[in-house]
Amino acid sequence: MNARPHLLKTFTRAALLVGVICAPLLAVQNVNAGTDTFIGEAPTMSSGAGLVLVVGLRRS
């Protein structure tokens, strides 16, 4: 029985798995985030209306 195709298949799967796991970690190192960089919306102050609604709904 020839074990080389099985070994090659296992090595290829392991290499792909390592690549999938390490790619995001390597990409994060290249991100230059500062105080002026926002992902999504700029933060705004909340009025607290959500808390008032939750408390009001729980009491009714």
C-alpha cells in the first residue's frame, strides 16, 4: 500500500487549515487604527430612551 497520496492529502489539509487560521491574525498586524479611525458610525451620546422603554415594559 502506498501511503504517499494519503500523506500528501493530509499535509495539504493541514496547510490550508493553518492558512485559514493565520490569515486574519497576519492581516490585523497591518491595520493602523488611531483615534480618528472609526469602523462604522461615529460614536454618539445616547439619550437613555432605551433604558426607559425597557423599564416601562417590565413594569406593565
